[in-house]
Amino acid sequence: MSIRKAVQQDFDSWLEMRMFLWPDCPEQEHRDEMKAIIEGKPIGEELETEVLVYQLENGKLTGFIELSLREELDGFRTSPIGYVEGWYVSEDYRLKGIGRELIKGAEYWATEKGCKEMASDAEKDNGISIEAHKKLGFREYGSNEDEVLFRKRIQ
């Protein structure tokens, strides 16, 4: 079992998981964003993006975390800031420490990029994600009409 950077060969498994995480997003939009990430192109205003996947010994992918580097965020005094854009573990593999390992990988990536803080968000009606963030050391720092906003010091 290992965490590693996503590569082109992961595309189908990553797409399947991504569509579970964001079911309202059209498949072509997923594909376009994923292609840009794999090619190392930022999406939107992000400075940089990265995807880490969790791979079992048999080669099966059971989770991913999509990350970005942001220059600034409201309420943050440090720059850059590592941002968890998406975080997913396949249902059959939840509560086995995979999400924790993905967050550790994200923190390492962000630290290597010079970040002192990580940020993330969760939909207000996603109690599982909100609780997972809190268990892994994120604290709420705000909200909007749809999301709870989180931050975590990593250095």
C-alpha cells in the first residue's frame, strides 16, 4: 500500500472516484480538468495542482486527494497555502486510515512547496467529511451558504 503522484495510467480509476465525489459535474469537465492536472497545468487561479492516489498492493486505487497551491485566501496571513480541492476514499475502504495517509501526503507536498498552512472545505450537509477534517486536526474558520471552511497549521 502506498501513496504516490497520479500518472496517466491512473486516469480511469481516478475518473471513477472523482465522479463519485462530484456526481453533478459533467464527465467531460472531469476529463478536461484531470488532463490539465496530469499535464501540470494549473486550473483556474491556482498556482499549481497535484493529485496523490492511494494504491493497494494489488495495484487497485482506493482513494485520491487533489491539491492546489494558492497565493492567498481570506483570513490567512501566510503564502502560499496548500488547498485540499478534493479528497475521496472508496466506500469499502473507509475508516482504515487511508484518508489520514492521504492528508499526510498532502501536508508533505504543501510543506515542500513552502506552505505553513493547509485549507480545505466541506459541504455543510456532508457530516462525514466535516468530522474527518476535525479528526485530522483541521479547525473551522468560517463558512458560506454551502460550505464549512477549514484550516490547519502544518509547520
